[in-house]
Amino acid sequence: MNGAGTRSQRDRSTVALDWAPLHEFAPEATLPKQSRVPGRGRSLAHGPHVRLAYVAIDFLLVCLGGILIFCLRFEVPHSIAQLRQVLLTPTGHTYVGFFLLSAALVVLACVTQDLYRTPRDRSFLDETFRVAKATGIATVLLVLFIFISGYKDISRAVVVFAGVQNFFALSGWRYLKKRIVTKRTLRGIGISRVLVVGVGKMGRGLASWFTDNPHLGYAVCGFLDTHKNGDPSVLGTVRDLRAIALSNFVDELFVTLPADGELVKETFLEARRLGLNLHVVPDIYDGLGWRAALHKIGGFPVMDLHEHPIPAIGLAVKRGFDIVAAFLALILTMPILALTALWIRWDSPGPAFYVAPRVGWKGRKFRCYKLRTMVTEADEQKNSLRDKNERNGPFFKISNDPRITRCGSWLRKFSFDELPQLWNVFIGDMSLVGPRPHPVDDFERYDLEHLRRLDVKPGMTGLWQVKARHDPSFETSVALDLEYIESWNLLLDLKILWSTLPAILRAEGR
């Protein structure tokens, strides 16, 4: 065992050595001083100083805002001398410590929200939302600290108003900063001249994005490609990088060519000699890398081309909304369900409720509840009617279905027959919004691609119901279900629910 352990350890060290960078690519590798272009790359050198300035501004604003609220709360006269005298009292010392702690917590919370690295393509709404989260986290921590420590000298009103003031102060100065930077950029100040390596779909798209969004501060000089093709925007080949970069005063390179190891190495070395910022935009798998998240695992850059479409916290929020909404809806519709059940029993022989297995999340079967709208022998008659199916694919639907009762026809028009599914939503088998659950015999006719619609819980309504309710194509239904899964958010659920109401009132059900 010791021998095996030693050998395994030696193998691991060998692998680690194999991954060491070549000398010419190592960060400490020196370059001839005369080959560096003066003035290039200074923006990166100033990055830490700018971030420290942002931290100082936030810290100062929180402290000054706290002093202002302290003055308003305790009616301290607007005199520096009198304010200093009040702050030197025991109560004043307590509040000074509180404001310093508040400023420190706000800064740390802003770090967690990535607010000291402000890319120009980040929208003001996104930044404001991050500030709200940061100030909210800091305020909650302060309240917990006061509660645990037992300090009773600090007014709760001061804590609340300080949190509100911090939000407006921090988001306000960031808005002014963004306006100033944008105006300077649109006047041509601080523009970065860009050369795009690669004239393919990704390269053209990147250049168009820079052109359509001048506030980002990038001016595209032109393209380089592996071969000249007569296009005037292509300034030369990759071999001409040095001459074209110097003659066009290029500041940054964006490589968008499909992965070519040797070409990227050569470009990297030349960019470093010239002092240019080099960015690689991976043009992989016919554009699948577009908007893909990039992070590190063990120091290795990893690009997420696909991950779980709805994050865990999103599922928790969706489930909480389903429970509350289904519970309230069940209470409100209970009289309607009781009266409708009596009508069904009077209209045709058989039970008022129809209970049948359906296929839900991850292929799990569950008992789905509906008001009965067909004769009791409807399931046995289904196979004999398969040749009249009006839907394409594994989905059964026919107009003027002979199995539907007189009462059932009216219930289907207004979708009243699906009200008992609120119970399925409440107990967790279904959701208010999601792909419709299919019977087991329809599920058995699925192709492999169709199974992706079962990545989420089935719903009482969905994107298909509000966009293509009467489209006979099962592929359209699947496409809309996948669109919903990939772009889910709570606002989308609310929009679908709101759009479902007019369809119900127009009696579009069948």
C-alpha cells in the first residue's frame, strides 16, 4: 500500500509539472524594454487606485449620512463646535462607533455585490439593485449586532433611516459618476481603440455591439483575419498585427477566431511586446459561447454552456408563491367547485371528479384532479379515436369529441374543469405555471428531446396556452415549454397568469 501511495503521489506531482506554463508565457518572463509601447496598459495599473477611491467615497458618505441623521434625530444645532461637543459625550461615542461599524459593513457588503468593479455595460438598474442588496445586508447585520450585544442607546429609527440614506447616497453618486463617464466617452474622451482579430460571425457581432453602444468606450479600428478577402474593413492578416497596431494606435485586441492554439500564442506574445490588452472571445460550437458564464474551478477557466435553468432560490420562491396563491384560490373557488360538482352529477351518471395518472417532474407519475367533463368510459374509448387525432405528435385532441358531456363542454370553454388542480399545486405535484401534464399513454410516445419539458413541474397554464393554444404542432408546444424553462423568472410567471385571464374570459378552451 505504501508503494502504491508513493507512486500515486509521484504521478500527481508529474501531472502538476506538466501543467506548468512555458517560460515565454509565464507572468514573470521579462520582455525587452524597448519593445514596450509607452502609455499602453495604464488603465489596468490605475484599477486598484480607482477601486480604493470608490471604497473611500462609500465609507465617507455612510459616515456623513449617519452624522446628518444623528443631528436630525437629536436636534443637534448646526454648528461644528456644538456637534463636536455632543459627539464627545458617552452617547456620542456610541453613535460614532455605530457609524464606523455601519460604514465598514456597507463596504464589505458592496464587495460581495461586486460594486467596486463597475464595467460600463452594467446598467444603472442592475447597479442600483446591487446597492439595495448591499445596504439591506448591512442594515440586517447591524440590527442583529444591536440585538445580540444588548446596546439600547442606539435608536431604531436611526438604524432604519441610516439604511435608507445609505441606499440613496450610494446609488445616487454612482448614477452621477455613470452620467459623467458616459458624457466623456461620447465626446471621445477615454476611448479605447480596438482591433478585432477574426472577421467571422462572432467578430462582426462584437464589432457591431461596440458600434451600437458607444457609451462602452470602444472604437473599432478594423479587423485582422487569416487571409485578406478584399473587404476594406479587413486591414490585413494576423501576421501584420505589429505594423497595423502601431499605425492605428491600437489599445486593445479582441481575438474571435475559432480556437487555434498556435495562432493565439503568437498573438499573445506580440500583444505583450506591444503592451496591448488582449481579450479572447471564444467562437466555439457555432456561437454556443454567446452570453455563457465564465468562472474558475481550481484555477482553470470554465465556461458554462448549460446549467440548471432555474436556480435553487428561484425554485423556492416559485414554490412559495404557488402555495400561497393556490391556498387562496381554493378558498375563493370552493363554492364554485361545490355547485359545479352538483351540476356534473345531475347532468350525467358518474363521479363529479376525474382522477387520472399524469406524468410530471422528472417523469414522476402523480394523481391529477379535474372536474369530469366526459363520460365515465372516456379512457377506454380513446384508442378507438386515435385516427381522428388533430394534433401532431404524442398529444391527443379532437374537435367535437363525442365523449364530452353537455356540462363538460361548457366547463372546458371556461377552463373550470381544471380548478381542482389547485390542490395538485398546493401539495406540490404541479405549479401554477409550467408545461401542461400529459397522460401516461401520451408520455410513452415521447421522443428523447421531448423529455426536456419535464425538467420542471407541470403547470395549470403556461407559455403555450397564452401564445399558441390552438396550434396543432406538438413541436411548437415543446419549443414554447423549453423557452419558458430557459428564460424563467417570477415576473414571467406573473405575466403568463395575467395573460391567461383574457383567454378564460373569451372561452377559448376546448
